[in-house]
Amino acid sequence: MSDEAKPKNIIESAISGIKGRDIYKQVDRYTEEVTTVLEGMNADLHSLYDKQEYNSAEITIITERLQEYSKRLNSIEQDIKRLQDCIAKEQKRKKGILQGSLKQITWIALIISGAWVITALLRTFGG
């Protein structure tokens, strides 16, 4: 038997197994259905590729924005650090002023209370 005769015999034996049906019409119908399915799958695949390209572009844009926001955040953090340092210096300065003022008020209070005590003593004993 030749190599071409074997597939033909297989098809003919399959055909003889199917009684009353036209196998060639069924093969054509099957081929059309498979072609339709494959064309649909191909369209879906192209659609997925397009979506992938779009998503890739979006990810690139988002990544660039994140890098920009990161730079801005670092700048803001540096500004906050500088402000905190300025606030700490100002608080130290105000604390020094407050302590100096408290010392002055304490001395004034001591002088007034000492004067009052001396006046009270002079009134009591001095006449």
C-alpha cells in the first residue's frame, strides 16, 4: 500500500462506520466552525495585546508620576525638617527670654516683699 492510500483507507473506514451521513459535509462544517472559533480567538488575542500595550503605557505614566511625587515628598520632608529646626531654635530663644523675665519678676517680687517687710517692721517697732 502506498502512503497516500493509508489515510484514504482510514477515512473510508470511518465513513463506512457512519451510515447515512455525508462525512464530507460534516468535515466542511467542522472546518468552518473551527475556523470561526479560531478567528474569534485571534481577535480576542489581538484585543488582549492592545490592552497589554495600553496598560504598559499607563504603568509607565504612573511610575513617572510616582517618581515625581517621591521627589516632591522628599522636598517637603526637608522643608519640614528645616521648619522643625527653626521652631526648636525659636523655642530655645523664647525659653531664654521667659527664664530671664521670670528671674526679673522674682527679683522685683523679692524687693517689693522685702520693702513691705521692712515697712511693716518699722511701723511695728519704729513708730
